[in-house]
Amino acid sequence: MEKRVRVRFAPSPTGPLHIGGVRTALYNYLFAKKHGGDFILRIEDTDQERFVPGAEEYIINALKWCGIEPNEGVGFGDGTYAPYKQSERKSMYGQYADQLIKAGFAYYAFDTNEELDEIRERMKASKGTFSYNAITRQNLKNSLVLPEEETKRRIDANENYVIRIKLPRNEEVRFQDAIRGWVQVNTAQMDDKVLYKSDGMPTYHLANIVDDYTMKITHVIRGEEWLPSAPLHVLLYRYLGWESSMPEFAHLPLLLRPDGNGKLSKRDGDRLGFPVFPLNGELLDTKTQTLEKFSGYREAGYYPDAFINMLALLGWHSAGNQELFTLDELVKEFSLERVSKSGAKFDPEKTKWFNQQYLRKYSDEQLADAMMPILAGKNINTDKKFTTEFCRLIKEKAHFINEFYDLGSYFFSAPTTYDAKVIEKKWNDASKPLYTKLNEKFVASSDWTNTGIQKAFEDAQAELGKMDMQLLRVLVSGVAGGPQLFDMMALLGKEECTKRISSALNTLK
């Protein structure tokens, strides 16, 4: 009988959730839904020194906004395998550390941080690097070197210690990655990582393996940054006797800067003017003990489905050339086989394009419903019918609903300035009398529809001579571009348009 697919997203609450983390959560969600399995949120908070208050809530709120909610886990309801927060599972990890000690796959190490730092500095001075491994451990302070009685005395005396994995000196570790194929690393290139500390807290490596095993995780889909740790995790499965239950690994490609040079970071977003987090927030920076503010896609005006669609295609491609997907379509199409090994370059402009495509899917009435509160916040009172028509005219130029007002503020207030370039190029001594007569034709017009306005303009041209439509646009709106001119004038109304033209003619010399 085939095992039920169970995947997890396991972030650490050490800061806001980066969009790279959101993509990891998304791929786990899509894989679980594709196979009718479970998607779990586990909070890996073993590193208490880097814990950031509010980060856990931020992660939960971000997943909810994105629409990729786990079906069990922290903030989403307990399942059979609760609790899902590592700090609440603290009591269970010690037995597995002891098991590794007894089986000869781990050992106690009593070296202090200061002693190890001193060794690192000496090695650095001689242009070397220090690694706690099969060679160096023979000259350090650990239970492989100390007599058994001395080790016991130190533990009984409550000396600080860590438990390290005991790696073989020269052994090939091989495992298959669903994205990268076979991966092979020699233990000579690895070090004896800390698994457990005397304060009773496991490190990520031990807690991660124990939790994945006890929660029956079948696939570990995580970022490329964890690939160097995977051989250690493979050995832990073997040493704990769980090799037959080891999940399948899939290490996702990095999200790269827009120039493709290096991993995408918050600094890149700040420098180039785009968010790298899903939501706005303010969290404590544990290093500086100051509140760090950051911007998000939600507050920048992005739709969650557009944001998710964009993220899905950063590292994965469909069987065809399709770019726009609903979440259900992504579930149907997704497979790890079509995830790339190479890094995915983030494109801020393409991200805006995605949002524009989703914005255009909304009806004019729906856009008006979203626009009315924005206008009310600017103390602009207008009715739903006018706002709906405004949205119809302006939406083709916009990427975001919150751009509508800036793109078309002249619909709500008459201009006080006029596009300087157009005036300089097209306004001359003959313009004022010519457009005065045109405005008289508009005043006399009995058909103030877009076709009626166009006919009045064409009739005036036939009688008075050629007139520039862009100059007319500037007289009415103050700006050189915008929606179709006669549609704009029809919505503004005859009285408003003729009044604006008259005012412009009085202003311009």
C-alpha cells in the first residue's frame, strides 16, 4: 500500500518570511494537494537566541494571505502529531541523542566556545581553517579522548557539553534528490555537527530528523541552502535505524537578484524598490535590538493569486507555454520533475505584469467597489456609476488598483497646470482663438456621448482647420496621455469639459 504523502514547511521564527520561503511553502502545498496528501506547518524554534517575537504570527498570516494554508500545524489546528513547535517537543529529543551515543554514532564534547574560537584564530593565522572532525577530535576535549570516568564526572558535575555526531573519516554518502539526481559527498568534507546541547535543546539537525520521522514526512522539499546538510541527515536516518523510512529529498533552486548575481535579499529590494516579503511588518532585529520595518506585496497592491502565480514560475515551468494559472491549475500541473536545478532570476517588472493580468480579470464594478474606499480616504465623494466608468477607462494603464487615482486624478479635480512639453511644442498664437471657437461648438452640442463629441470635433475641424487632439486633451486634463479622449470627455460631462477648456484658455498666454 502506497504511503500517504505528507510534507512540511518548517521555518524558523527569526524574522519575516522571505518570498523564497513563501515559494518553498507553495511548492510543498502544491505537491501535497496534487497527491491528495497533507501539508504541515512546523515551527523550528530550537535557536532561542535568534527568536524574534511576532515572527511566528507573521508566518501564519502570510500563508493565510497567500491562500496556501496548511491542513495541520501551528496556527492551523492539531493533527495526530502535535505539538508542531519544536520548543514544545523539547522533552522527546534527548532519548535519540542518547541512542546515538550508546550505538557509538555520537559523543560528548566539553570544549568551550572560547577554546574553539582560540583554535580557529590560530588556524586562521596560519592560513588554515578549523573543522571539528575525525582527525581534529582526537586532540580535543571529548568522550572519545577522555577516560570514561572523567566523562561521567564532568556530566555529573553539570559541566556544559554538546553531543556531536561521530562521522567516519572517509566514507561516501550518496542519496537521490528529486530535482538534482544523485548527490555524493565524502565524510572527509564534513564535520562532526552538534546535535544536542546540555541545556536540553537539540540543534536543527537532530530535531529536524526526529520530527520528520515521528510525523511520517514522506518528502522534504526545501531550499538549496540545506543541500550541504543533506548528507548529514542521511547518516542520521541510517544511524537511528530509520533508513527505510527516510523521506525523498528535493532541494529547490535559489531565488536570484534581478541581475542574476547572487541570492535575492532584503537589501536588493530596498535598493531597487520592490518588496521581498509578502506583508508589511515591524519586527525586532535581535542583533541591534531595534525594530526593523519592511514592506510587503499585500500593501503594495498585489493580489495574492498574482503573487502566488509569479512565485510558482520562479524555478518551475509548465508543460506548455502557459503563464497564468489559478491555484487549482497549479495543483494540477505541478511536478518536481519540472523544477529547475539552476537559480531563478527575480524580475520586478514581470511581477507587476502578473498583477496587471489579474487586475484585468476583475469587472469594472468589482474594481469600483475597491476604488470607492480609496476615494473616500481622499475626501472625494462620487457615485458608483461614475467610479465604475472611471475604472473602465483607467484600468488598461494600471498595474495596481492603488495606481488608479494617480493615473486619473484629473477625473476628480480640474487641472491647475498643463503639460509643459505639449504646450511648448503645440501652443501658438493661433491656438487660443481656434480652441475658443471649438469650445463654443462643444457648448452648443446636443449629443455629449463619445461619438457625439468626436463628430463635433471633426465638424469643427472641417470648418476651422486642423486641431491637435493631444493639445485638446491637455486643456481638459492637464496631462499628455490617458484613456481614449472622447470617452474621457463623455464621462466628465459637457459642463465640466467646457468649463475646463475655458479656464485653460484664460490661463495660457
